[in-house]
Amino acid sequence: MPIKKGIIDRTTNKMTDMDVFSFLYAKSKFRLVASPRIPRLSICVMVLCTVLTLLPHRIHGSCMSDGDCGVDGVCERGSCVCAAGWSGDVCDHCQGRTRLEESSGYIIEALDDYQDRRKCTWLIDGGRPGANIRFILQEFGTECSWDYLYIYDGDSIYAPLVASLNGPIIHDTVNINHEILTTSGFAYLYFYSDAAFSLDGFNISYSIESCPGNGCSGHGNCSSYHLNCSCDPLWLGEACNIPACPSNCSGLGYCDPASKACVCPTGYKGRDCGTLAEDGIWEIKEGAIGEGRGAASTILIGDDLWVVGGYTYNEKQNLTVSRYNIPTETSLVIDAVAEYRVLPRPRFSHSTVLYEDKFYMFGGSLSGSGITAEMWSFDLASQTWTNMTDGPHALEGHSAHVIDDVMVVFFGYSPIYSYINLVQEYNITSGRWSEVRTRGAAVVGAYGHSSVYHPESGKIYIHGGFKLKTGNDHMLSDQTYQYDVNTKSWLILKESLQPRFFHSAVILNGLMLVFGGNTHTDNTRPNGAKCYSKDFLAYNLECASWEQIEMTTGLHNEVSLFAHRAFIYQESMWIYSGYNGLLSTSALLYIPGNCSVITNSSVCVEGLPGLWCVWDLVSESCVSANSVPELATNHSTCPIEEDPQCGMISTCQSCVEAPGCGFCNGNCSKKCANEISSQECEPPTCSVFYNCRSCNSQNYCQWSGGKCQPSTSGGNTGSCSEPCGLFDSCSSCLSDNSNSCMWCQSQERCVDSTTYMTSFPFGLCLEWRTNVEKCPKICTNYQTCQECQGDPACGWCDGGNRDGLGACMEGSYTGPVNTALEPVVVDYGMCPAQRWYFVQCPSCQCNGHSTCPKNSSECGLCQDYTEGEKCDTCQLGYYGRPQNGGECNPCSCNGHSDICHQTTGQCYCDAKGVTGNNCDRCETNAKYYGNPINDGYCYYKLLMNWQYTFNLSDEEDKNHTRIAMMTAPNSPNRDIEFILRVDSPVYLNITYTAKDVEGEQTVVDGMYVESTYRRKLSRYEYDFSMEGNTTFYFYLSNFTTPMSFEVFLIHPMLMFTLLQFLIVFFSCFLFFLLFFVLGWKFKQRCDAFRNRQQRAVEMAVMASRPFAAVNVEVSKSAPPDLVAECQNYQVLAALEPCSDNKAGIMTVFLQLPMPDGEAPPLGQPRLALASALVQLKPKKAEMKEQRDRERDARERERENRAREREQREREREQETQQRHQQQQQLPVAPLAAIQSDDALSVSVSEDARHIRHHADHAYDNPAMV
């Protein structure tokens, strides 16, 4: 078994250093996810190990030993030489075509995650025709719907297809067991990965002529002759892989060896006794339906299920109709006829309805022919097809129902209008189509939705589907819509919160049961949303609520599917076929739970998943609410949900779009949740249209800015880009990348990139392209054997002359095939068998330009100007495609180069400014002019008195070795000085032409310049006048890039010219200065006048305003502060500042002057008010004077404080002397008269201050201090 994703090969018990690195790299991301808190030391150790692992390879190359070169690779001189079928630096990725002959083995696509843009094929040779080859998936995880592994029962892609595997099948928690069998003696595997993600890949085991289950799964005996299994007791199935009693009957029942089944106790049921008796249960009808089909349409008539169309791996020429009898589990293909001998073509994702005794089939996807609008009828009695009136729109992925005699078609995908939300009607009686003008909520169209009709209420319920991506929303829908067939109105119901498409649904016992589908919404890893789902949801029509039902345990295989069909038979839900990497040949059966088994009233009312029960008070039993509608009405079991606040919504459109709300009588209310007013909601919503044409086709919308917006005039569909579906070739499909188109060569179909998953849901597209330059080739376009065999459809026919000539054509391992016939057949007339190569190329590959000696694969001397080991490259100086006899032609570069691109012939022009495939044009956009034909030049025109810097360091300059420049003098009385400065050596030539001179005359010939060169061109030596028509040419050559140089062309300055310049300059300067001064003075005058005017206005305003009331109390004796001789300031009463805060009106109190000793007249007080215009902001001089005064005051204050300190010192000295004198006058007492713990205090009174001294300890002498 080969090493896969860093797994250690236990047989050798070793791992190479590159395997260690791959293991660390691959597993580190999973370790990060599992344990987000990784110690920093662990990270450092991992990084260090990675560096140490890579270091030897950086030094020695990609390998040091053969063990470094993947599977069967060889290390030669530090590089890996890969074995057939492998590529990469360390031979770790599949490539090309490989033939396997071993009786068993493993197939992997890479040692680690596979790469994008990868095409690999494996041919397994069984050794004889008819040999059985079995495949078992050990692990499988690719990008869902994009990266496929195809398995063909034969030796080419023209053989019958048996599997198209994609997505997570055996990966993490997904475990869909597939065993694939081919019986032709060959198996052909083709793997294709697109240009996006690269995921884990696959590991598939195969065995030739073996029993199922890789030897009966270890639970039986294999018959080597019949290649079948004889199972051990208690094991079932073709491969003995199904336990008769799963999980030991869950420990509840016992296993009966006779019946090979569990015997369950009362209250339990199921294969493993793990299901309660009241719960629903799933069963698998293994292999019951014959050939599997995807996205078919089914109709149940009695016990027969009619299956119309659907995708099958190997399409028939005409549409298949079969009848499956459910009781007998037998299927019969109907041999249908047509009125005009033209039967309908095979299709899937179409719709079929039954009306009276006829089927009516509409639309669908035709294999290799796009989407159709065909309408067909099928008479059950005569089994005859009749072509009816085509529909107005080609559709796929839609749904249809019959209401009376009208076929109602919902939604779908149109190649013109994308995913549409239209409701169309086909009147079966009149044969006319019409588009319904619906009312109510604005709904979003989708592809692959489920649609069920509830006749009792006249409602159609639509859920899910694939839609265009909008904003942060994904491309799958979880919306649930209700369509009233009577009022033709829409209502938006509660979302399921589980988006999906290609699922199926039925209505059973008042519940809409939804099963399976494709729920893949992320492409980054395969373990995101499921590619194949087995989710089982139930929507209660009465309660408008969703719930999820657990899947039955004990099933012997996964039932995850999409693109299946569901129907009701005998009160059970049946699932027909489906797809999960293989087209299922089994049917699924869901038997709903039984309310009557429940004996507890509370359990009955609370309900169980998938059951809607009520308690019958009369019989005291639990019954189905759907079977007793009056009980359901009187005893509602719906949970009480919070009021959706419908009354807060004012508009009709917002109301009907809110779950649980309805618009009636002009109001939004929960009470009319199932109603709508007779007047439609206006205006309609444009946001539900995601396509330009569908938007602009509305009368009220217009496509603008990449989205549909309301418009009064409507849009114009002519302004929209051409739909991708109308292009019929790769070049036309991909010519305009703005269309986001994709081309599928195998289907010869152009589709929009947003519809790829819905256009090819089963892997119909073997390879797609988005770039017109990479349009896929057909086999005859390949020119080498290696290219030819890289295409899974092609093989190589050798010419037989040992020179490598041959032809690529469609073929198989057996030989070339004639694809014009149906089915294709091997045609040796196209190429003899002995010259046919399908797996490996002829040993001699000289492309017709040499031959190989006998018993040698090495080419002799290559002829025809070719070179290389296979003579597949043109020599330098020649170009072409020498593969398979192609020619090499000399480069044609007009003398500007000797070499060109060896394939395209694009010349590598050596002259700067010369361009074109043949160096035949000048770069006029870079200001190079001339005629480069026949070794001519393109000149850069230089102007006088300019400095030019040329930097030749870009990638496009790597071939340049010369440059040409020119100038034409325009001043007849001025000399010219040419200055050249270079940073690397060049050769310089200077020439000139003139009117009276024949040809170019040499001025400087081959001057070698290393740094700087100067040359004066005198007006006395050359005629610089206009009549002289003199032109100078400067040629720099023989330099290497990168390099840069500077060129100066100047007129030498003259003295009188400089004097003129100075006179003019200073004259202009003085004039400007004078103008500036005058303007400044004028501005000052204007500002002063404006300020005076403003002061006058302010003073007038202040003078005219009334004064505020001031209460003044005057006593008989004048207060001291009002006596003039007692104060030096006025008493401020009010201050009104002006607008500039520089001046203001100040009002003060004044005392009127009176003669000494005289009293004021009676009734006339001396107190008065006075106002004046004062300056608030002092002038600079005043401010300086104020600062000086303040500084003087501070100095005086410091002097006063110093004098006070001196005075206090003198006083303290005097006081000390007095105390000393007083102490000397006191009598001296003996020591015994003084106690050691006494306290002495002395009081000194001076200037009303008292000082007290306390003695708290004994003194050393008896003297008083």
C-alpha cells in the first residue's frame, strides 16, 4: 500500500525526511483546529524541525536518495526522476496516464493533498476480457461538485461509465460505503481537479478476479471459481458485510439464527431493536428499482411508479420511460413510439404531471444540448409521445402541478433570465401558455427546490433550492413559500434554517416531510456542509413550525442522497433512487410513527418528532390530528409562539414577507396571516431579481450597479450582456470575461459560472475553462505524444519511420475509435494496432527532424534548424513549432536582433524605442519616432536646455544594447553644447544632416565613454538657421543593461543675456514690491475706516439702550468710599464690552463736587452716574508699564520683608539678653530641694505673647536655666 498523506509504511517501519515534513505540514492545521491553545515552545519546536528537515534539500537539491522521490522515483544528481504517472519535485503528485497490471493494489492521487489543475488517468488491465475488477474506497474527500474521479468499465472514456465520485464520501464522520465493479476486463479511471481548492483526495484499493468485500469482508468464504461469497452465520449481503443483528439488538432483544434477525421486545422495533414502537422507521429496499436515475420525474398510478427520464451514466439515444411495480419490486422499460417517429431526447431536471390518461412533460436539461423548452405528452394507452406547444422559457430544475386542467410551473433556471421566480400556466385543454400575475410577498426563484400540493387547503408549499448569491447570503435557500392556487398569492413562511437543493418532499399526516438533498455551502474543506445529506425535516402545516427527525439506527448503509424523488404509497414515504457518487439502485421507505401506540396523554399532546397527535377524551386514546380534524381544531397542539409584532409593520410588502403576518383590511395583523387584501402590494420588490435581463424585463425595475433597483421607466434588456447559454463555441463563450462564462468541452456547452453546480450536478463536464487562451484542444490538435496522452480521450498513432512523426486521435487502449458511429467502435483502419500507443509513447521521439539508430531511443543529429534531445526546439535565430514535423523559420527582425522567441517568433529588439513582433514599429507613446524597417532607427527627440535621464533597468530593457536620439537646432546665433554622463561604458557616434550635405556626416565616430563626455557644436561650423535644416543624431551602442545615463543639450550663457535677465528680474521684483506696499496701505486705510464705522455704530447702540435699574441707598453721612479725598478709584456699576472685546462702555458712580461745608440743594443728591468708552485690552506700552510697576512692587515687597526679618532678629536678641539677666538674679537652691520628676515653668510676657517651658526630666546640676 503506498504512503498516503504522511502515513508511515509499516512494512518498512521507516519514514523519509520529506515524509516527516509532509506529515508535519499536513497535520499541523488539524492540530491547530483541535487544540487552539498550543504552547509557544511546541510551535517553535515544530518550526525548528521543519527548517532542519528542509535544510538538506535546499543544499543538495530536491532529493538525497531514492526514498525522497515518492513512489518508485529515482534520485539523480539531486533531482528526482519520476516514474510513469507521477510528477513534482519529489514525485508526489499524479500526472499523465499509468497502466497497472498487478492483481491488487492502491490508487492515490498524491502523497498529500492533491493539487489543483490536475488531470490523471489510470488503466487497470485485468489480464483477460471479462475479468472482474473491484474497487473499494478506503478514503475519499474531494471538492463537492467540482473535482471528480470517473470510473469506466473499459479501456477508455468511451466505455460505459459506472461511477462519478466527488465530495466527502469516506471522510471524517461521513462513511458512504461504495464497492464498484467492472466486468469488461479493464477499468479506466480519470481524475480532474479544477483551478480552485485542493483537498485531501482519495485512496482506493482494487483487486482483479476477487470476491466482493475484498474477500467477503472477513465474514465468509470466497469461491475462487464463481467469485461469490458464502457468508458466515448471522452475516448477510453479497459481500457478507451486513450483520444480521446490528449492535447485538441494542441489548434489548435477542438474535434469532433461523430468521437471521432481531426479535424485539414490546415497545421496540427495527433491525437493531433501537426504535420505539411509536416512532417512524426507515427501511432500505436494496437493488429494487433496477437502473438508478438522478433528477428523474415520477408519477404513482396505483401500485406502479412511472419513471420518466432522469440522468443515467450511459445515456440512451431516446428518453427512457419505465414502470416500477412496488409490490413485486420489478421494473419494466416501456417501448414507446412517437407520432412522427421523433422521440424526445434524454433529459433530467424536468417536470412531468398526469392529467386524465396522459403524461405532460416540460423542459429539462438535455445532455450535450443545453436546456430545452419542449412540451411533450405521453399517452398511457398507446404509449405514444406527441410534441406539444413549447413553453415561453427554456427551464430546468423547476416543478409542476396539475390544478383542474391547468399545469402550473414554478421557478427554475432559464439560460436567458437565470433563476426566475415566475409562475407559468399551461392550459392543457387549449394548449396555451400564460404567465401568472401573482400577488402577495415577493419571492426568490430557485433551482432544484421541492414542491408539494395540499388539495384540502388549495395550497402549494415550496422549500429550498439553489439561487444566486446575494451579499453575505449563500447560494442555497432555506426559505419556505406558500402559494394559494385560488387567490394566486404568495406567503412567506418560517425558514427551516437548513438550506439545501435537490431534495424531495411529501405531505403526510399534516406534515411536510423533507428528505436529503445537497447542503454543500463551503468549498474550503470537504468536511463543511454535506455534499450528500440524509437530514429528515418535518414542517407542521397547521403550526407553521419546523423540527428535525432523527434517522433510524441499524441501517446497513448510508442513505445520504440528492436528486431523488419522493412519493406516498400506502401511508408511507418512499424515496426513489438518487445520487451520492453512484446512482442508487435502491429505494428507501419511511413508515411514519403510530399515535395509537402512545398511552400517556401528556406525551401524546407534546408530540414526537414526525408525529402530530391529539388526545381523544371520549376514547381516552392518542390519535392522529390529521385523521380527526375536528379534534385538531378544538384541541390545538401547536406551541404558543411569541407574537411576531405584526402591528408594528406599516407596509403591505413588508407585512406579507414577515413570517406569521398577513395584510388585510389595510392593516398588518397576525389574525390574517393566511390572507391578503384584494389590492396588491405596490410597488413590487426589485431586489428578488439577480439577473440583468430578468430585472430589466420588469416595468418597474432597472439593472444598475450590479443589482436590480426600482425605476419608474423600467429597464432595457438590450443593455445587458449576451447570456452565456447562447454561445456555441469556446472562443465565443470566453471572448468576453465580463460575462463570467465557463466552457465545458465534453458537453460543448457554455454556462454562467454561478450555475456550474446546477448545470453539471452529476459530473457531466469532464473539464472546464474560463480563459479563451486555454480553450481545450481536440485530439487532432495535439502535436506530441506526451500532450496527446495527457488528454483522457486521446491516443497516439506512430508514423512507423523511427523519426517520431505521428498523429493524435480519439482512442482506447485497444486502438483508435470512430466517434462518428454510435456506439463508438475500434477502427484499425485509422491506425494499425502495431503503431498504436495509448499508455506510453514510442521510444524514438525526434519529431521528424532526425532518426534513432536501431535499438536506441536517442535522436541523431537534429536537422531543419532544430535542437534538443527530441529535436523539439528551434535553434537560436529561428522560430516555429517543430513538433511532429513542424518547421523552424529564421527570425525576421529588420536588423534589430538576431534572436527571437523560439516558438512565437517575437523578436527581442536590441534598440530602445523599437517594438513590434518583427521590430517594425516605433514606440510613439514613449516619444520615439522614425522608421525601423530595414535596419532603420527610432529616435528620441531632444529639446534644447533640457536634462534627460534614461534608466534602462526594467525587464523589457534586458535585450537593449543601443539607443538613438536626435535634435534640430532652432537658434541660428547660439552654439550647442552636448553633455553625456553614463554609469557604465558605452560607444558614442554623432552625425548630422543638412540641406547642402549629402547623407549623414560623421562628427564623432566610435568614441568610448566611461563617465562624462562634452562636445561643443559651433554655429560657425554648422548652419543652425531654419534654411540650413541641420539635424544632429546621437547613437549610443554596445552597452549592457541595467544602466542609466544623462543627456544635456544646452546653449552657453552670454554676458549681455545675463545682464538683460537681471534687469528684467529686478524690474519685475521692484514693481511687485511697489504694488504690494500700495495694496497693504490701502488695506490699512480700509480697515481703519471700517473700525471707526463699527465704533460709531456700537456707541450709538450703547447710547440708545436703556440702563438697568440700580438701587442705591444714601445715608445722611457720606460713606467713606464715596468721599473723593478718601479714595482714588471710581465705583463700577456696569461694563458692556463691544463685539471685538477690545473696548466697551463703562458706567461708574461719581460724587458731584461741592464747596467746602455746603450741602447739596434739597432733593438733589451728590451721587451721579457717568458712562464712557473705555479700552479693555491695554496697549503694548501700557502692558509693559504695568509689568514694570508690578516688578517694582515685588522688589519693594522683598525689601520690606527683609527689613522685617532684621527687626525680628534684633528683638529676639534683646529678649534673650533679658531672660539671662533675670536668671542671674534668682537665689541658688541646694540639690536636695529639687525633685527629679518636678516640672519647672517660666513665663515671659512680651507684646502680649506667652512662652511656656516644661521640664520633664531631671537636670545634671542644680542650677536653673
